[in-house]
Amino acid sequence: MNKKALIVYYSRTGNTKKVAEELGEILGCDVEEVIDYSDRKGTKGYIKSAVDAIKKTKTKISTPKFNPEKHDIIIIATPVWASTMANAIRTYIMKYRYKFSKVAFLTTQGSSISEKAFTEIKELCQKEPISTCAISTKEIKQGLYQEKLNNFASEIK
Ligand SMILES: Cc1cc2nc3c(=O)[nH]c(=O)nc-3n(C[C@H](O)[C@H](O)[C@H](O)COP(=O)(O)O)c2cc1C
């Protein structure tokens, strides 16, 4: 690929991780997992995550391994929580957005659309994405997202 890409993802239950890592293989690029140090396990963690997403709070995240400034494009990958991004991704963007060059967005979610989430990520990054890709949990379960992911990858290359 011509551009140097970095995929930055957060995943609570593995869906976004699976898709982000597959995209990393297709693009042959750097992949950064953002760890959220808040306890988000189980039902309590689910409720806390929904409340945090609605409140748009920041959370304590891991120190990144990669410098986004050294990449031509940052691909932000997040699960949709309460129609917006997960708080770990919100925190990452707020901390490092001044280092972003081009951006693209990838979401996983229960429903088939995530327009509101894309709008919020775009506003937070203060950048128009070169491409977006929304993959539903149903598509992940049935393994029916390869074409979407390949199309997204070719728009990034
Ligand atoms: C707190 C919370 C809120 C969620 N809100 C939405 C939502 O508003 N819309 C939606 O389609 N899916 C929603 N979901 C479902 C997740 O987006 C979906 O399961 C996603 O693939 C999880 O990704 P992960 O396995 O990488 O954590 C929500 C999940 C959680 C935990």
C-alpha cells in the first residue's frame, strides 16, 4: 500500500477487535489496541458503559505504542455505544487528534446503521473521513462482512 496507515481500536467483547485485526492484515499496517482501565465487565459494566457513553465522559486509557503523527491515515474503530463511540476512543481522539492527518472510521454495532456515531466521531476529530464502514453483529456472526471490509480497505489504500 502507498499510504502508511494506523488502525486504532477499542473492543469490549471482541467484535471490533476481530474486524480491526482483519483489516490490519488486509492493509498490512500498524494496529493499536486502546485499553480502557475502567471495569466494564458484565451487566454492571454494560450499564456503566451506556451511562458513560451518554455522558460523553473521558476514561483512563493505555499509553499508545504508535505515534499517530508518523502515519498518513488513522483508522478509528469503535463499537457503537448509545449511538456514539466508546469512551476509550473518545478519550484517544481528544488526546491525539492534533496529530491526525487523514482519518477513516469503522464501527461495529447491533443495528445496521451508525450515522449518528460517524457524525460524532467526525466532529470530535474535526476532520471529514475519507471513508466509513459499519458492520453489524449479525454480519460478524454470519461471517458476511468480507466484501464490506475489502471495499473499505481499497478506499484507504
Ligand atoms: C453500553 C453499550 C451500548 C450499546 N449501544 C448500541 C447502540 O446504540 N446501537 C447499536 O446498534 N448497538 C449498540 N450496542 C451493541 C454494540 O455496539 C455491539 O455489540 C458491538 O459490536 C460491540 O463491540 P465489541 O465486541 O468490540 O465491544 C451497545 C453495546 C454496549 C455494551
